[in-house]
Amino acid sequence: MTLLTLDRLALAIDGRPVLRQVSLDVAAGEAVGLVGESGSGKSMTVKSVVRLLPPGATVGGTVRFDGADVHALNAAGLRRMRSRDVAMVFQDPRAVVNPVRTVGDFLTEVLRDQGMPRGAAIEKAVRSLSEVGVGDAGRRLTQRPYELSGGLLQRVVIAAALLTEPRLILADEPTTALDVTTQEEVVAILDEQRRLRGTALLFITHDLELAAAVCDRIAVMYAGEIVEILPAARLHDDARHPYTRALLAARPGAVAPGQRLLTVPGTPQSALTAPAGCVFADRCPHAEARCRDERPVFTGSAACHLLEVL
Ligand code: SF4
Ligand code: MG
């Protein structure tokens, strides 16, 4: 069953294009990775799902969640969606958790708002905390954010995200601010818990390998467009779009130890600066004359004029 559908989603902010024709489905219980360099529109795609858009934003196309047109929801419908059906985990947990209140307050607030009695809310918060591995859950409840490391606090945010038993988790670079070992642990917890519950996940990262490790499918974004969608398990064998291949070649694992991290040659484009034809034409090693003028249509699994020959 399809839970989330983006159909030719377009977004402009103050008249400047940010997203163009973004189409993507997420099935119930499915994990989809949204991968690309910064500025490719990953965060704005996810924000469009819950209508967290800046002033001056104009939206085209549709976003459907569980059949409902998100951009047509009234205030009550939108509140319900954000507080119950869809949970969000962002890059910096300290920006999310109120610094002066306790972890217990943070966790129980949303349940109390939904009318759950205090005792039951605390019980549920403790259970949720134990599931994300934070040591003594009872003690954590009394602590304040500054007493916890970034990794522990992000686990608290994940516990909070799971509390309302959402159907979809939107995770935007949830571990980028953490050190590498902690990153792996936090991603493993998120992955394990959402699988146990059958919660769908839209996972934003610039790390293709990480996305492939935890997701069922990968959508690769460039300059406000999705250029390729493929099963995570087939990433290395089936990637055909030149940008996906460039990302694969640039992954840290492809570099000998001690060597500098490879990057994709050329300057990343945004939807605003990208060429009129193929958005990747400036950096693509295979670009032909028509690539600059003629926009490739997304067919099958990717948008590229040369799919048949690459
Ligand atoms: Fe490269 Fe042309 Fe394909 Fe774009 S359409 S990715 S420029 S070959
Ligand atoms: Mg971002």
C-alpha cells in the first residue's frame, strides 16, 4: 500500500525554483533514501511533505499522505498529521529539545497533549527510551539536554519520534552532527526500531552507502530533481545515471587510506542555476549537445538521454 506519494512536486521560493517535477512513492513500512549533495533539494522535499515551508513558497504538483492531499489539509488535519502520523528527526537534536526542560517533560508532552494521563505517559516514555538504548531510562527522564551527549540526545529524539507510533519517519541527516561510531549506532537504532514497528522511513543523507545499508530503495537528487530511483540492493550493479555513478565513485570507501576524499568533479548546481536541459549537463562526462537543451524525461528508473547506451 502506498503511504506517501509525491507527484510532480514543484517548489519555488520567492519565484526561484527549488524543486522541479519530483515524483516519488513510499509504501507503508518501506524505507526510502533520498541522496544527493547539499543544495539538491532533499530537505525541501521532506519539508514539503509536512508543509514546513518558508514564507514566499509556492507549490505545484501534489503530495498525498494516506490518500489525503497534504497541501489541501485544514489546520486540524495538518496538526494531526504532524503530531501523530509523521515524525521528524533532524540533524541537530539540540535545536529540537527545549534546553531548560527535562527529557521526561520533552517525551511526555506530546502524549499528555493527546490526553494520556501522566502516569501512563511516563510509563510509555520509559519504555520508548529503553528501546533506543540510553542506559538507565528512569534516570534519563530527570536529566536536561546539556547533561547528555549529542548521540544520547539524538536517541531521545528518536524515542520521541516513535512515541506516537507514527506511520512515517522523516529523518533529515540525523547523524551528520555526530562522530562516526556514534553515527553508526544511532542509525542502527533507528533502523531496528522502525523495522520492528513497520514504520516507513524517508531518510535524507549525502552518504549513498549509508542510505543503501538501511533503505529498501534509493532516490538520487540533483539540482531539485530526482535523477534516478533504484533498489538499494542493486545500487552498485544497476546504477546507470552518470550522477549516481559519480557519487558511487566518490564514496569514501573508494579512496585509498590516507588519500583525500574524492568528490564529484565540477560545481554542484541548484534548481536555480542548473542548465535548461539535463540538470547534470555541466558536470557529466557523457554530455552531448542535446543534453544542454533538451530535458531528459524520467523513464523507467532514471532521467538521462543516454540510458540505453550507458
Ligand atoms: Fe549526462 Fe546527458 Fe545523461 Fe544528463 S542527459 S546525465 S548530461 S548523458
Ligand atoms: Mg539539507
